[in-house]
Amino acid sequence: MSQGSDPQTRPARKVFIKTYGCQMNVYDSQRMGDALGAEGYEATERVEEADLVLLNTCHIREKAAEKIYSELGRIRVLKTEREAAGLGSLRVGITGCVAQAEGAEIIARAPVVDLVIGPQTYHRLPDALRRVDGGERVVDTDYAVDSKFDHLPKSTDRQIRSRGVSAFLTVQEGCDKFCTFCVVPYTRGAEVSRARAAILKEARELAEAGVREVTLLGQNVNAWGPDEGGLASLLHDLAAIPGLARLRYTTSHPLDMDEALIRTHGELRQLMPYLHLPVQSGSDRILKAMNRRHTAADYLAILDRIRAVRPDIALSGDFIVGFPGESDEDFEATLRLVREVSYAAAYTFKYSPRPGTPGATMDGHVPEDVKTERLDRLQALIREQQVAFQESFVGRRCEVLIEKVGRHPGQMIGRSPFLLPVVVPASAGAVGDIVEVSISETRPNSLMAAGAEPPAMPATVSMAASSPPLARKIA
Ligand code: 5AD
Ligand code: SF4
């Protein structure tokens, strides 16, 4: 099989990947980067020094394509400058969901683009690049029947380690739910699950490289493996892998929270007590128009069952305000549901009509200023809940997985089981350790462990001067 030019004998080419959108895109970008590594490309964070630029795009809300075209405008300037300076040509690729949805149009509208690859065919990226080198402009947006992941070269230990002790692992893609606001079923296609054996193999490789926490990803991750025993059985297998101390999964649809999965929340100590379970609206009328196929009461009943087996579970959700036909009363029902659940975090969006989805042509579009006002009220309520959730940890013990060194000397940053970043003193442990600390205070989006408070002096004082007070606080 052709491997392209020998990475040993030519200076490494550099690839800059910009990722938009969800965690699945983050994972895809990592895998594409790793695959290009095997082709002799090195990742760079600086677009100016790149030989290849990939924009891994998201199509979920409006203006996605416009954002890409304006980014392409900037890249075109870079490309011209680079070529004028005799530094060779710059290759430009569009990947992800905008590529899938608008591939042919992008190639026609943006001459700077050399290749367009949809989310299902990343394993053909090296080959597509060779065709680009041969002077072609490539569009490849098929829905490949074979899984791209099983055809991408495996990531090396060094690549895995460079990304830290917490890793993403995509286990499922696509969606059959067809919520009437959502483009995902059209851009990512039907629900497809990766095989259990391939997932376990990848998880073992991650653990062997030092990963302690794995977040399973899928557009409907809890619909994983209908013929393989479902997500609960996969989680049980993953929990048996030595070294993997923490498991998470995201994102889920309420309809697929089956009994076995709910029970697993009470059975596996590795499964972290944090669940992202989008509901979108608290109004049954709107839920029906959204084709969510459950009511607000169904959703609350699921949460009750999960809380019965895991009382400390923290919840997060997604909400859309201003779906067509949403009245003040419907919106009030959403606020009521939020009050009833009490979220640790939530993502809130104004409805954005997506061409080709049923919602876009429904009657009763809500004026922008009403959407804005509802979004503000919803966000204020959720923020209150988030602050209360964070403050509930002050004075309590908390297990933290240490992920990286902190911004200030003497600090490390980790995560609580509930996904909150926690600043811990460096003396607490090393990256990859799970340590128990006591929480002394909250910061806007993090918790502070006792002994980790930065020195109470201006940042300009020398480190030597600032260490004694810090040391005293630890003591
Ligand atoms: N408008 C606004 N928000 C949307 N989402 C998906 N489609 C739209 C849309 N057309 C939100 C949903 C989903 C999250 C990933 O993005 O809340 O759960
Ligand atoms: Fe979109 Fe609904 Fe599928 Fe989620 S469940 S990806 S919101 S269609």
C-alpha cells in the first residue's frame, strides 16, 4: 500500500486543524491529526506556519457556513502571501458537517478550497491529499458503509499522552430521532454503532498510554449497540479495564435511557455521577412539535429513577427557546421544569431555523427580541442553580482527577466527579492521580481546594516572596 512520501526523509509538513462545534468534532480532529501524523504531518497551533489547513466544521446552528467563508477569506490571504514568499502552496480542506451538507457549493464558491470531506470518510483523507497533490480538487461526502475509525491508523502512545489523562472515544454516530429543529440526522446520517471489540481495544490502548478517564461520545450515545446488549453492557466491560478509573458518556436522548443503563448508574463506581440529558423544552405542546416523543413528565420520571439509584447525580441539559409556536406559557413551562430539576449546568440556545428541517417551515416563528428575552431569563435561572450547585461543595471532601499544572505556581488543575474543574495544591499529587481534597471556596467556573489559593499578593511579586504564604496555607 502506498504510504506517500517517506516521513523520515523530508522535513515534516505542518497541519493546522480548527475545530468547531461538539466534542465529536474534537475527537474527529484528533483522529485526523493522528492519521496525518502517520503521513509525516506535524500538528501546529499556528495557522501561519501550516502547509495544510483543515476546518472541521459544525452545521447545527445558523451562520455556520458564513463563518467558514469568512475564515476562508483570511486563509486565502495567507495562502497568497505564502506562495508569493516562495514557501510552497498551502492546502485547504473543509471537513465536518458543513462539508457534508454543502460540499459541492463550497468547492464552487471558494476556489481556495482543495478538498471537502464529510464526517464519514476521514480515513480517506491521506488518499484525498495525494489526489490534491496531483492537481485535483476533491469532494468526498459519501456515507461510507465501513467505519472510518477502524480504517484510521491507531494513535500512538505519544499522541494520546500529549492530550492528557482524560480522553474522548466515539462509539456511536448519527441519529434516527429526527427532532424537527435538528440537522444531525441529515448531516451525520442514520445511527451507527462501532463494534464492541473495536471500542474495547481502543479503550485499552488509551488506558495503557496513561488515560484515566474516558468519555464515550455519540449523537445518541445511549442508543449504542442495539444488537450488542446496549450501552450498559459496554460500560460494564469498560469498567473492567485496568487503569480506567472514570467513565462518562454524552449525549443522550431520554427515550434511550433504558432500565439497564439507569441501573448501571447505581452499580459502577467508575461511572461518574454526572449526566447530560437534553430535554429542549418543558412544554408538552412544544415537545410534540419538536418530535421529541416524550413529555415533560416522562423526562422527570426518568430523572427520578436515576436519582433513586444515584442520589448525588448532577444533571445537565440542552434547551431551545423560541421554537416556532412557543408561547409565553410554553416558555413558563420550561422555567418550571428547570426549577423542578435543578441543573448543575445547561446549554441554552435560541431556536435557529435550519433549511431542510421541518421546523424551518412551521408557522409561528418567534421574533428575535422575544427569543433573546427568554434566553436571558432561562440563563439567569440556570446560572443561579449552577452557582448553588458549586457552593454546595464548600467545606466538603471531593475526589479530583489531576489533569494538568495550573496557571499559578504551586497549583494543579483537576476535575471533580461532577465535571467541575478543581484547583488543587501541587503537593496533592501528580497528573493522572485521583486525590481527595477539601473544597475551600468557589470561583466563577471552578472550585478551589484548601491549600491551592494563589498567594494573596500582587502577581508582580517574585516567586520567592510568594512561596512562604502559600506554604503556610498548605500547612
Ligand atoms: N436551533 C437551536 N438549537 C439547536 N440545537 C440543535 N439544533 C438546533 C437549532 N436548529 C441544540 C439542541 C441540541 C444541541 C446540541 O444543539 O439543544 O441538543
Ligand atoms: Fe438532533 Fe434530536 Fe438526534 Fe439529538 S436526538 S441529534 S437533537 S435529531
